[in-house]
Amino acid sequence: MFFVIADKMLSLYICTHTERDMRKEGQYAEVKNIVLLALPQVQLLDIAGPLDVFTAASRFLSSDSYDGGYHVYLVSGTSEKTICSGSGMPLLCSHTIYDIDFPIDTLLVAGTTLCVLDEISPDIYHYLQNIRSEVRRLGSVCVGAFVLAKAGLLDGKQVTTHWKFADTLQKSYPKLEVNVNPFFICDKPIYTSGGVSSGMDLALALLEEDFGKPLATEVARHLVLHLKRSGMQSQFGNALPEYEMMSPLTKDVRDLLKDKLGETITIEYIAESLNMSIRNFSRVFVKESGMPPGKFLEKMRLDQAKNMLEYTDMSVDMIADKCGFSNSVSLSRVFLKNISISPAQYRKAFKTTE
């Protein structure tokens, strides 16, 4: 028995010290240069979140007498080193895209407002295209995915972005496959993350990829984060795009149905109400909304059910009836299919308390 325990302790000692020796002498000894690319009106958390993950990892590594780690650079996507963030706080960058003088391991484009993307210099897209083959990983936080997409770097890739803008990204760049559910997606060498705080989920995943799960777990605990967050991004948003982003026909359908969701609704009724033939309505609606009318109706009912679960004390059975589902089982199936949790679990997570 003594020899068995001693043998296990020796094996643990060898594994632990071998990992440390590999860090000091092997493939992990090189410092990895991380670039966080900032554009005007950048969201602070898109920058600060990943920055804290990478710098915390470097501190832990240095405390273990390890010479490697990360060197994180905040780089301006303009010719000016000072960038004004979306919250009004100025950010002083160490470099701009015009004067980078060091090799880049990983570059992450931070999110900003969509209107800014139409105003930035084409140089940013040329820069990203030129360095694509020189970096090990390219990624984005939030709507930074739009920048990579416009540069032509996401074609054929599965990507994600903020749930609010996922449909816009898909329609604007049909060569991508946008999946709104995950907090981040790896389709090497491209890494994209969802809305705002998802940049920290992505940074932890990159850390785990570089230095292993123990260090990533240690950093996550230090920052009071889950290493792998449960749930999915789509649980936080609406099933349908924002009203302002819908086409005129899609808005008309939504306005027509919003107070009738508890009733039986047919495609014949919708087409007739809009003075269109069924065939023409179906064709035009799919083209403008990106989904069949029946799917749109289901998502409308799902959004209403989510709202009622959040703001009322109605039973799930009553909500199912008022939203046009045949019963609570049918409602649960739609919840599980779309956001992978039951109505009761959704209410527990998002119920508004007074």
C-alpha cells in the first residue's frame, strides 16, 4: 500500500515539474504578442475584459518564475493614438496600424457602433488583409466581426457576434454562417465572440488553448468568472431582430399579428390582409425576412412568451394559451429548440422582481 501511494505521489511530482520545465524551457517560453484593435467609439469592456484576462495570466506565470506569457498592445485603427471610447473615456494606444513594429501572435478587433464602420478608413481593411498570413490567430469581440467580414476574412467561416446584430451580419455577408447561440466560436484561424462580455469568454478559451486548463481556471477564479459559462447567448436576446432593423413588409406583418398571437393564424389570413397572393407573399417575405412566415410567427410567439415569463406571474399553461401554443408541452419544445432551456428555467434566470 505504501509503495502504491508513493508511486502516485512520484507520478504527480513528475507531471507537475515536467509541465513547469516545459513552460520554462520548451514551447511555452516565448512571449506572445496580443493586439487589441480599437476603433472610434469602441466599447470599453470589449477592450478591458480580454486585457484583464491576458495580463492576469502573465502575472500568474511570472509568479511561477516563468519567462513567457503575454504582452498586450492596445492599437488604434486610425492614424491617431488616442481613441475616444463609446462611453466618452479617451484611450491612449501604444501604436497605430501604421507603425506596428513587432510580430503579432493574436489580433482581436474590438466592437464599436455599426455606424462607425461606414466612416473608418479603408486602410483598416487593407491592413487586416495584409497581416492575415502573418498572425497565428485573428478574432473579434462583439460587432468587431463586421470589420473582419468587410475585410473578406470570414467567408466560408462559422462565426458569431452580438445577438442583436446577428441577422444584420448574416444578411450583409451571406458567405458566412452566423450562429447566434454560442458565446464564442473557433473556426481556425478565426475566433469570434458574441456581445460585449463574451470577449472575456473568448480570452479565457485562448488562454486555455495556449497554457492549459489549470492556468485558465486560476485566472477565471481570480476574475470571479466561470471558465465555461453555462447557457447560450441567444437566451439574453429576442428571437426576432429589432423592429427598426426589419424591412417594411416584415414590420407590416409584425404589426398585423402582435395583438393576435393567441388566435389561430394562417398564411392565407396574412396574405389577404396585405392584399397579396399567398405565393407572392411567401416569396417576398422569405426574401426580406430571411425566414418563412410560419417560422416568423413562431419566433413572435416565443418572444411574447419570454416577456410574459419575465414580467408576469401567470402560469406556464396560461402563457402558452395566450401566446398561441396548443399547450405547455408545445411551448417547452419551442423554448428547448431555440434557447435550450425550459420556460421554468428561463423564468428562474430572468424573472424581474419588484
